[in-house]
Amino acid sequence: MGKCGQRYTQSRKEIVSAIAKYAQPVGIADLLNVLKELPQSSLYRNLTVLQEAGVVTRVMSSQDGGLYELAERLTGHHHHLVCSVCGDVRDVVVPDALEHDLDAALLRLAKREGFSLDHHRLDLIGRCAKCS
Amino acid sequence: MGKCGQRYTQSRKEIVSAIAKYAQPVGIADLLNVLKELPQSSLYRNLTVLQEAGVVTRVMSSQDGGLYELAERLTGHHHHLVCSVCGDVRDVVVPDALEHDLDAALLRLAKREGFSLDHHRLDLIGRCAKCS
DNA sequence: TTGCTTGCAAATGATTTGCACTGCT
DNA sequence: AGCAGTGCAAATCATTTGCAAGCAA
């Protein structure tokens, strides 16, 4: 991992690969369930470290308890389908053309507001197939 | 308000007008600070009711503690500039043309995924003028 | 008078932290 | 040796809830 003194320990590897196994953001409970021997305090601590290291990202869900996923630089840029009924979150990729137009427009907008844009976050809210 | 048996009580009016006074999403702490005589349990309870009544919306912030704002049907559709340094959230309106294209594209996308789209949420992440 | 509201205090649940200990390097 | 990582239990913070009393329709 590197820069500072963080080590890429066994636990951290396991956490990352556990998250990687899912095709969508994972909650703490699920992770604990998979990594049975890992105490939750360690999970939390490691997730924080991994976040700072830019390896994982925390996704805000309306449901309590945050969800975690691999950082975009590992998975590619994507957005989320958020089911407002069951709280399920799934990844989607929007067409490049749209993404491009969006970026251009948002950059212009941000500039006008004196805001230095880093990236954007786009969620589609609605009902998943199950909850329709 | 109406449909069910919810009443538009004094406290609720005060909460709504307190939120309305801000030009941006407000945190619980700020609200309590303005509505000094209101116990926080009542604040929480009333915010929940107001949310269900479609009057206020809860905005997820990376910082702990949610932020609240008036529902879009009262303020108009808008998005957020989120400062990743100080956590400040400010409203922005994006050009109609873009909004329109976005909606069209997202609707198509959602349909393809078997997801029934209700609305979208778009945040611009970066640094506000102060934190640049 | 029936049912929604309120306050208060206590309960919850998610996340964080202190501390002593283990393990890399 | 010296710093980073770990477990556990206790602490913290935001939010929720039970209950008895107040108020509006």
C-alpha cells in the first residue's frame, strides 16, 4: 500500500477480497458474517484505513449502517440503483456519452460557483425489480 | 398536510420555518440551536413525520448526523455541492437541458435494469471556495 | 373522549476508543 | 527495539422508544 506506515496485513487483504466478491456495496453485518473470526472493531478500524488509502469507499445508504465497496479506481466509474423500499443498492454504469456531457456541464457549473470539482455521485432512486 | 391523522402543530410549523430559513441543508444540532425550547426527541419525531408527509427530505452527509432540507416539491429540483473538506453542503440547480437529457438517459437505463425509476440524486464532490 | 403529540428519561444501535498485547521489519 | 496492528471491553454519539400527561378535533 505504501506511502505512510500502513501495512497490507492479512486481515486487510481478507477484507478487501471479501468486498471484492460482492457485485454491490456490502454492509458491516455481511462482512462480519463472512469474516467470522474478525472482531468488528478491527473491521471498522481497517475499513477506515483502507478508505484513507483509497482502496474502499463508503456508500451512504438510507438504511442504517453504511455500505462499503471497492474504490472506483479499482472498479471503474459507476453509479447506484437505490431501492427505496428494501434499501438494496446495485451498481450501474451509464453510457460514456452521457457521463462525458455530465462532467463537462458540472465542471462549468462548479467553476461558476467557485467550487473546485473533484468528482460526482449519481444515484437512481426507485424500486428494484423485487419491490416493484 | 392531511391524509392521515397527522396534525400540523405549532412545533412542526416552527421546524419547517426554521429549515426554510436556511439556504442549505441543516443539521440536527443547528435546528436544536434555533428551536431552543424543543426537546431533541420531539425534533427527531417531528422530522420523521414531516418526512413521511413529504415536507422535508433527509440528505445524507459524509459527516455524521443527517442534514435536512425542504422537500423538492417545495423548493424545486436541485442538487448538492458537497465539500469533502469541511462537509458543507450547498444547493445548486443544473441547466434544464442537462437535467432533461439526464432524466431521459437514466430512465432508459433503469428500464433496461428492471428498475422503476422514481428520481435521481446528483452530488458534486470537491472543495468549496473556503477550503480550496 | 379518542387519538395524535409532547417531554423526559431510558434504551438502542452503530461506530469509536483506551489499553495492554502481539507481530512485523 | 520500535512502530503498526489486534482484541476486548468500555465509551460515545446519533437516533429511537416507553410511558404518562397534554391537547386538538
